[in-house]
Amino acid sequence: MKKHVCRPPERAELSDNPVKLCNEIARIFRARMRESCDIDGVLSQPGARLVLSLLAIEDGLSQRSLAERTHLRAPTVSVIIKKMLDEGYVTLKGDEADMRVNRIYLTELGRITDKKTIERIKETDAIALRGVSDEEWQTLMLLLGKIRSNLLEEKEES
């Protein structure tokens, strides 16, 4: 049984807005991921899945580094890490050079969960990109990259 994804109300002043469309696509994607992965607990939060993914790439990051890389606020990352600890996805170890800093490492459960998540992402991407040619895909990636860069530059300037 398919669940209905809630759509935001249509607003004339925001029609044909690419960022709004990207946001809606992201919301639908997250809903599909929750359904297909049967995710609950801390990993039902997109920020936690982002932290999990970053640690899978580079284990042993500090909370500060995770906050910078995820663009999440430090208190948000702190809460996510606490919940991930409680649910067994990560462990903490003191930094040998600076004992004031805790390094965060994935547990075996965290690694297995990350691998399953990657599989689901690939499956969902295949569904989303049905009928999109290689040329259209390349153009889409170029345009989305520009939009992301513009938003990041604006954040750095303010």
C-alpha cells in the first residue's frame, strides 16, 4: 500500500520555482526512503542519515567537524550523536592529541545500516530517473550544482 506524500499548498507567487520543486522532490525522496528502509528512531531524521553517511566515508570525525560538514547547528548534531549512541550506531573515543575532543566512530550496526541505505538510494534513484536521458541527467546535475553553489556562496557572504 502506497502512502500519500503531503504536498504543500500551491502558492501563485512561488509557482515555477526550481528550488521549491527541489524541496518537494527531496521530501518525496525522504518519504520513500523511510518506507523502503522501514526506518524509525534517530535514523528517521535526515540529519542523522547525513551524519551516518559522513562517518562511513571518514570515521572518527569530531562533533564540530560534523556540524560544519552537514551545515547543521552544533546542538542539533549533539542530539543526533546522543541518540545514535543510544541506538548503537556510533561509539565515542577521546582524541589522543586533545582529550577535550571526542571522536565519533561507526559501529558494525552503523556500517551495515549505511550499506543498506546506499542500496535503497540507488533503487530510489533508478525510479526517479526513469526516462531521463544521459544528456538530460548531465544538464540536471550541472544546473543543480550551480544552484547549490549559489546558495552556499550567499551563506558565506552573509
